[in-house]
Amino acid sequence: MTPYLRLQGVVKRFGSFTALHGIDLAIERGEFVCFLGPSGCGKTTLLRVVAGLEAQSAGRIEQAGRDISTLAPAQRDYGIVFQSYALFPNLNVADNVAYGLVNRRTPKAQARERVAELLRLVGLPGTEAKYPSQLSGGQQQRIALARALATSPGLLLLDEPLSALDAIVRVHLRQEIRSLQRTLGVTTIMVTHDQEEALSVADRIVVMNHGVIEQVGTPEEVYREPATPFVADFVGRVNVLAAQALHDGRLRIGATVCEHAATGLPAAGGALQVYLRPEDVAVAASAGDFGAGASNVVPATLDKLEFLGAYCLARLAAPAVAEQGLTAVISPHFVTEHALAPGRELALRLRPERLRVFGAAAAPA
Amino acid sequence: MTAALTAAPGAGPVRLRATASDRIAWLALGAVALLLLVFLAAPLLALLLQSVQDPKGAFVGLANFASYARSPTLWQSLWNSLWVSTLVTIVVVPAAFVFAYALTRSCMPGKALLRGITLIPLLAPTLLSAISLIYWFGNQGVLKEWLQVLGIRQIYGAPGIVLAEIFAVFPHALMILVTALSAADARLYEAADALGTSATRKFLTITLPGAKYGLISASLVVFTLVITDFGIPKVIGGNFNVLATDVFKLVIGQQDFQRGAVVALLLLAPAVLTYAVDHLVQRRQTAMLGVRAVPLKPRRAPLFDTLMTAYCVVVAALMLAMLGMTVFASFASFWPYNLKPSLRHYQMGLFDAEFGEGFVNSLRMAAGTAVFGTALVFLGAYLLEKTRAPALLGSGVRLLAMLPMAVPGLVLGLGYIFFFNEPTNPLNPLYQTMTMLTLCTIVHFYTTGHLTAVTALKALDSEFEAVAASMKVPFWTTLRRVTLPLCTPTLIDIARYFFVNAMTTISAVVFLYSPETKVASIAILNLDEAGEIGAAAACATLIFAASAVATTVFWLLARLVERRTQAWKHGT
């Protein structure tokens, strides 16, 4: 089966600057895909190329089996929501939502019906006569969404749709967008720089950096099995530890020989980097708490505690594995039970199955 | 499989296929470009050619320049033009700076009124102030003795030109400086206060550097306006020759087109310089004020506020005295012997001297300029800003749109003679018609209108067109339903600007009118030449009145639009 949207070797150059270096990507029908990356990584440019708002310098784009590479925006099939919403301020909600319908010579009564239906869908029924300036930011965003969906496009493009909203509205609205997308089954691409947003809504995440795709995968894959150091670093927090491959296939992290589950390590002696998430650093009051003979256990000293509500971040000194120290997630209960304070002697264990090992060439080993 | 797919299909950059609406947009932009080429670029080119040809049309290189440089009259006129313009600049810029400072940095009462009064000179031809000066200080002036106390023999000549120009260009300098001083960041002053900085030091280290570009820009604009102004030296210059009057004498009096072209090019030089420097300055100015700047709100300071109020009242009083004298004299039965009010001058001006026809012509031209100029300027700016114009066409139109700023009216008018008066030109039948006067005026004032439209369009969300395209709505529908309604206040503003300038302009049209298409401002010149200064005053008053009424009408229109758009603008 061919994918709904297929990008092949898409390159975009602005003068001497290359914004996209040969992007290949396939998106299935009904998928919710997030383009995630830091600002300037090319994610918005890629979205605009898909929309035909920028012409790619090279490459091919297919949508529903049709080559749309050279089609003007108006000849493609998509609805779009921008960060600024771009609602027409002089038109009321009904006219905004019906903007694309009017052009299709949809009979008036039918258009009115469709507008009412869409407004119900986005949770703002009865707002037809209001002007955008009378609505809150979140409400404006929903109207923009309704307008983009009015003509039932095959593809929905969302360009940082939530970044202008405050935190609580943002969290709420992203779940609504997600469930709306599920209901309608419309193939959706959302650009975002917020990793949490991407993790919470996407079927698949496309992590981008410097105009290339670093990894494409489900939120779990991207978070738990980052394909590159960049992905590990950008999505979530991570400890980076210097390591070396040993002859017996094990790793020496710092001064400690460790077990691990990584495959395809290079020959012994090569310098490596081990990436480990803070929640994969287990912390206990003493080494014995991990059970006798547990591997990857080293002593540590609590340096600093950062209370973050649902959990605490502990900054630990553990010279046996990390010269610079490392960070672990611990529960507030653990903190109170053991009356933790800086200077306290603890033990920690690097979970062998969670160690991600990267070589000097930054490729997963 | 991926490797096979990565191969880029075809070579060269990908171009998106043009849609029907793209093609229509390009066609329209092409039409704007053609209009500007024919009515701006071609006449200027004709002027350039004329300056390197002999009367028979043969190429003579720089011979015209050389022969003109040998004539002592040139050097006298050049020197006169330079020192008069410099003197006016030295007086006007500081005077306008203090006024702008009072408007932006003091708690002076009646700011709107005081500012409004200083805009009076913009509503009348520049020569109105020259006519007033004749009544104040001329041979039969009421304050003639004052001049002699100051050791000035007579107002005709340099003293009159300098004084009249000061009034005429004051509002131009003021507008630039108010803009420069408004762009102040309160945080800088708060930081300085926190460090215990003295008022003088704050002025020298924050205010002046902040207004530096405004001061440069104002000086250049004033200098250029004065050196290229024609009306004032014509009326009050007497035997004092300047470059602008030389052009007129050479071309109209002696029919020496070649030398006229040479002088016109001399006048083009300061304007081009001003344009270039201003362009650079504008770029830096925008970078001055960050997005997060906090606007400065002046605080009360009784002594300072009183001093500023006093100064501004004096300036405003002088402005009113200028206008008032012309109005008063226009109603006087027989200056200076019988000051009983009568309509004699109006009767004479309107009926005997054909000013009535000229006035109607002026209104027609102003209305045409306002309607077609606004439409053309807005269409051009819209197509440039909001449609995907081909790069070459786009930058071409951008350049042409900015060019009129650097072309004095006299130079443009002269170019029109050379280009359109040529019998082989298929557009020759347009010569001296109302259509051409209107087009010339539109082109003359194109840049300001263009910049106003571009600013308004840039302020609109740049994604409107993208959203519309995704819904397959053609650009003209979005233009009609969204862009035009949003830009209505700007359209009114541009129309007002065109109307008032068309009413008061002299410099370009003075070369282009025929007896049938003589406009009011030209009629004033003719009346003055004929020694009918009373009638000239009456006509200047009428032009001022028409401009003032038009300004009020446009203002009311803007208010009406504002009220009608209240609902969606303010969310109530």
C-alpha cells in the first residue's frame, strides 16, 4: 500500500543556506505526525513545502498517489492553521469558517449547516455572530481549526498551533485536537518545538535538526530508544557518560565495568558515550537495597535536590561512573522517608537494559 | 529502495505551476510597471538624453554642461541656491526640533491644536507664505520699518525667500522629528534616573543620539525642498536668481531645452543624495526601537512645560499670522489705503483672471489624483506584498515606486516636456491634457502613498493569503472581502494626501498646462506676475480653504469608517 503523503529527496535552499537536506518521509493515511525540533531546524520550512507556500529546490512530493511537487497551494488539498491563527478580523466567526465554502458555491443553507456542525465539533456552538477579537486565544485557535476543516481537506497542517497560548489552555487544547483528529481520521502534520506536546499527541514523531531528519518513530521509540545523541538530548533529559568497550563485550563506564543490553558495539578500546535518562538511574539508601550481586551499582553522594512537584531531581556525585556527576529522578516519598539532605551517602544503579551507547561518529552502536 | 527514490527528478530549481489567479496578478503588476515606466522612467531618460544633445538632437557629450559651467550666471544662481537652502536648514531644523520636543516630551496643554496649526502650510501652495510676507514687509507692507531696523533693505530677494521657505518647510521637518522623538524607550531614561544622571547628560546621551537619524533626515529633506522649490523664489525672489527659477526661465523664456536639462540635473543631485542617505538612515532607525521598548510618557515639570508652551504658542502665532495676513489682504478693498472688507479680489480672481476655471481644473485634477492615484498605489503595493510576483518584476516595480521621492517636481515636469512633446511619441496627444497633469501628479507623489500602503499591508497577518489559497479562494476575493476593508483608513489617508498635494502643487505642472488645463496654483503665479497680488492672495486663500475642507471631509470619512468597524476592532 502506498503512503498517503510521500516526500522524496526534498531539498530547500535559501541562497547559500540549505534549510532542508534531502528529506525522505512517508506518512500513512489518518496518521498524526509531529515535526519536532529546535527553532531553525527546518520543520516549518518542510511544512511550508508540503503546503506549496515555499517551492522546494529539489525533490518530489506525492499526496494520495498524485504528484503535487509543482502545484500551487490552491491546487493542493489541505487545510492549514498558523501560529497566528490568521483569522480575518473583519469577518465574524460564521464568515470565517465558511470562507472556503462560499467559494465552492455551496448553497447558503448548506453552508450555514456546515458551519454550525463545525462549531459544535470544536466545542464553540452558537458563536457564529462573534468577531475574532471577542474571543480568547484558545477560542480563536478552535475557530481557525474549524475553518481549516470546513472544506473537508485530506490533509491538516498545523504550524505551531498552540505556542501562542498559555500553558493550561495548551495542554487542554492539544488533547482536543488529538481527539478531533481521531474522530475525523484526517491525516495531520503538526509542527512543534515542544517535545512534551509531540510526545503526548503524535502517532509518530519526526525529529529534525539542521535540515535533516534525525529519527522517525513513535513517541515511545523516540524517547526510549533515541537513534542519535541529538534525539536523546533534545527529547527529555539525559545523562551523558564517557565509556569504553571491553574485550568481553561489557562496557567500562568511568572506572566501573558495567553490564548492558546494547548490540553491535565497536571493537574494544573505542571511546563511546553512554546516554541514560534520569528515571533510569535507580537510587537506594544503600547498595544492599538493590539485592545481592546486582550489577552496575556504585556509591554516590547527594549533591543537590530540586523539588518539581510530582517528582524530585537529585544531582548526585558518583565518581566511579561519572566525573561530572549525574542526575536521577526520585520520588518525593523517598526523600521524606530517608530524610534526604545534601551530603547524604547513597547508592545508585545504572539500569543495564536502558543504557544507550553511541560511538564517536554519533551513530547508535 | 530509498536510494532510488532520493534521486532528484529533473535538474534545476523546482517552480510551482502558475494558477490563473497568479497570471492575473502578474498581468496587473505588469500594467503598474508599464505605467511607471512610461510616466516616470521614460521622461527622466528623455531629460538625461536632452542634456547630452544639441538642439538638433545630435550627441554632444558633456558640451552642454561645459558651456553652462562657463556662464557666470550659473555660479551666481548655484551659490544663491546653496546658501539660501543651507540657511533655511540651519534655522528650521533646530526650531522644529524644539517644537517636536515640546510635543513629545512635555506636558504642554493643547498639543493637538498646536500641532494642527503648524500643518497649515501644507494646505496651501508654498507661495502663500511669500504673498503674506509681501503684505507684511513688502513695499507697502505694514511692518516695513521693522526690516529697515534690522538693516534689511527690502524683503524681495534672499530675505523673503529665506523667511517664506522657513514657514513652508517647517511642517515637513516637524513631522520627521516628531516621529524620531516618539520612538523613545522609557526604560533607557529610567535606567539613567536610577544612576542619578543629570537632565543635560540624559539629553546628550539618550535623546540626541536617539533622534540623530531624524535630524539627519529632516535636514536633508528641508535642504532638498528649499533648493527645488519654485513658487516662493518666483513670487518674492525679485532679481535674486536661484537654480529653480533658472530652469523655468531657460525652458519657458528662452526655449533653451539643453541648458534647462543641465540645470534640472543639478537639482536632481541633492534630491538623489537625500534619497540615498534617507534610505540608509531609515534602515538603522527601525532597528533602534526593539519590540519590547516601553513608550515614554512625559512627566509634569511646571517650568519646562511653561517654557515649551510659550515657544510653541509663538511659533503657532507666527503661522497664523502668515495665513491670516493673506486671508485678510484678500478681503481688503484696496491695500493699504482702504482696508474695508470686500469681495473685489475674489470677483476679479474668479471671473476676470480665469481663476474660476483654474479652480475647477484643480478640483478635477485633485479628485482624479485622489481616486486613480490611491487605486494605483494600493494595487501596486498589494500585488508586491501579497502575491507571488516574479522576482525581477517585483524588484523593478519596487525601485520605480521609490524613485519619485528622489525626483523634484521641476525635473519631472521638464522630463514630461521632452518625452511627450516629441511629435513622434504615440502618446503625444496626451500632452498638456488633464489626463497627463493628473498622471504626472500621481507619479510625483507616488512614493509617500506607496510607503503608506506598504506599511499598512505589512501590518496585516502575512498568512491571510496562504490560508485563502489553501481554501482555493482566489486573491481578488480575499482582497475584496478582507484586505480592502482592513485597509480602508489607509486608503482614506492616501487619498487625502494625493488630493491636498494635487491642489497645492506647482513645480511639475508649471511646465505642462495649456490655457484649457491651467490649474489654480498656476493661476496664482500668473496673477502675481501681472501685479495683481490682491487677487493672488484671494486665490491662495481659496486653495487653502478647499484643502482644509477636503482634509476635514477625509477626516470625517475616517471617523465614520472607524465607527463602523468598531465592532470587530475592539471586541465590543
